[in-house]
Amino acid sequence: MSCTIVVGGFFGDEGKGKIVAHLAYQDHPSIISRGGVGPNAGHTVKMGEKEYGVRMVPSGFVYPHARLMIGTGVLVDPRVFGREVEMLGVGGRIFVDYRCAIIDEGHIERDKSSSHLAKTIGSTGSGCGPANADRVLRVARLARDIPELGPYVADVPLEINSALDRGENILLEGTQGFGISLYYGTYPYVTSKDTSASQIAADNGVGPTRIDDVVVVFKAYPTRVGEGPFSTEMEREVSDRMGIQEFGTVTHRQRRIGQWDGKMARYSAMVNGCTQAAITGIDRVDRDCFGITEYDRLTKKARDFLEQAEEDIGCPITLISTGPDVSQIIDIRGEI
Ligand code: IMP
Ligand code: MG
């Protein structure tokens, strides 16, 4: 590993943050930088007894030895950023690219009061769509214009590319998921930007030739929050009976739950340029797999599922998450 991108293969909330945390502890990146849309992304991080809902700080913050960065393409809400930096105590090691566009109160109002965005699309109401629209119209403010961000602004592409020149490992975090990409998702029921690996590289100012690995994260049972088509969606009654219930980190809306979608997984792997796949929630395929850390101890049911998933994706599955804790994972990257 030298420069690795982690992205979501379905509709977001695949458990990318946990995969990022595992890779960080294993591979010791000097920088963990996020791409993606902005504070519409939510990631729940469990640290000991505490649980944090993080929206701006990269989810890799749990690994204390990396500098944390927010790439140029990402929208920054300075209020959310300020609260999280204080809550997590990461002030000394977090940086924001000076060209990040800013979410103002007005963007949030427009997002929440537009019946098209708030109701038809089911946006998160975090102001991202209107802020990206203003960025394209070239009337947005940038991070360099915001005095409170002064201590944090940096040239993120320069930091990352210089670290790569020194031979350091870099992790680039995607947010959202393939199915809600502005380009490749279920338009118009999508977010306000592409979410594929190429976009995450561009968000951080890293050229395609410098990317070594693209890890696409798939959930054994995909979920979707907000409106839009979801071809493998299950009746709520069925998912409830299976004991699967999830709520969004940003909006607390109940997530829709679906069956594995092999066709979507394959297309998503193709556009993302997947080199390795991660599967999360294998303990939902078979409860007996909860917490297991060795492949050979997985049940036959789980191994059959993984075999089919690997065939669908067309790439080796090298990471298998067996529970919410960072330690609950099978890592067979060395065996391929
Ligand atoms: P927006 O990005 O807030 O405009 O919302 C557009 C659509 O994308 C809605 O269906 C949201 O629920 C969905 N969405 C945006 N960000 C995320 C995310 O991080 N995870 C899951 N769904 C998201
Ligand atoms: Mg999320």
C-alpha cells in the first residue's frame, strides 16, 4: 500500500469508516484525507464507551498518528467542523484545503425549504446541494475567506503528493456510495457530486497514476436512506424479522434495507476500478460469524455467500467485517 482509496460500493453507510480505521492501524498512513460531498456524510465512531456522529472530520481520526485532511473538492460547514474538532480534540493535526467551498446558513435554509430537495429527493438538509450549485455558479465562499478556519488551512494536494514522494502511506476516504453518485447513481435521486474513486482522487488533488489500490466496500445487506429506486429492497417486516434495523447518522431517518445486489456490485466495482473488495455485516448473513477473525472459522453459509459475492464483484474480497468493533475483521490481503 502507498496510496489507497476507500469508497462505498452501494448507497452509502457501508461501514467505510471501520475499514479505514482497520487499514490505518495496519498500514500506518501519515495522512488520512477525505473526499466526497461534505457534511451530508455521517459516520458513527465507537471509541470505548463513547459514540460520536462525525460529519466533517475524516473517520480515520481514531488512528492517532496520522495527519487528517479535508480535500479541495469537499464542502466545509465551519460550524460543524469547529464543533467536531473541539469534541474530538484533533485541532493540532487536522487541515482543510484553502479552496474548499463553504456551506453558509443560507445553503442549509435553501436545502430544507426546497420541496424538491427536501421531499422529492429526500436530501439530508445539510446545505450541500445548494452549496455545490453556488460553487458551480462561482459565487461560493472558500475556506481561505473564513477567519475561523485560518489555523487549519493548507494546500492538501501538495501535502499528500509530497508525502507520497517521501514513500509514505496515504489513505483517501470516500464518502457516500456509488448508487447516489450524481453521474452513476439513480438520478435524480442522488447527491450533488460524483462519489466514485476517480472523484475521490480528484477531490484530494492526487492524479490517477498515483493511486495503487481502490478498496470498494460493500454491505452484505445494502441500505439506502432517502428517496429513490432500490431494486433489492426488502419489506420492512422481513428485515425487522431478520433483526436488521439502522438509522442515519445525520438525519436519524430509518434506513431502507435490501438484499445483496450482485449486478450493482459488479458495475460499481468496474467504474470504481476496484482492486480489492471489503464486505461488511457478514454476521448478518450468519450470526455465528460474529466477531470471527480467521477466514477458516467462518461458517459454510458465510463462505458460500462470500464466494458468490466475489464472483459478482469480479475482484478478490480481502477484508471481511464480522462486527462493529475495529478488531472484528478478517484481513486476508496478504494471501492474494
Ligand atoms: P444530499 O446529499 O443531502 O443532497 O442528499 C441527497 C441524497 O443522498 C439523499 O437521498 C440522502 O439521503 C443521500 N445521502 C447523502 N449523503 C449520504 C451519506 O453519506 N450516506 C447515505 N446517504 C446519503
Ligand atoms: Mg453514513
